[in-house]
Amino acid sequence: MRLVEKLKEYENQYMFVKWATGGEYGKLTFAGDDFIEFDIINVDTMEYSETVLIHSPLILEVAIGGPDVQRIVAEVSSRLTLE
């Protein structure tokens, strides 16, 4: 199984992605055959700072769980309002 095929299962979830030139926490919005679309979260302000398109072969590591990712999920969830 290729990494991109696995990432398609995790679209719209928060994670840490490390690629050839950097690594950031954020939300995976799209996983395609040749790139992923990733919304980066500024962990200090908990706001989206930018959207990056990452060429799939450049992805080195993806962390879907862990204490930092759980903190981001909890922080974003606490800001949701019932409408």
C-alpha cells in the first residue's frame, strides 16, 4: 500500500506531517495521487496560517496520534460552537 492511499483514509483529520523541507501540525484536507493539500496550524494561536501543497514523494513522516496532536484536536474542538 502506498502512503497516499493510506492518507486518503485520514482526510479532514489533524496530524503532524514532515516533508523534505519542513514539518508542521495541521489538517489534511486532500490526498491525491501526486500531492496532498495541508492546512498548517500555528500552534501558538491555534489558527490556520497557510495552506501548502506537498508533492507526495517528498513526505517523510506522518504522525496521526500523540500528545501534541491530541492537544490541537482538543483546542480546536473547544472553539466549536453549536449552531
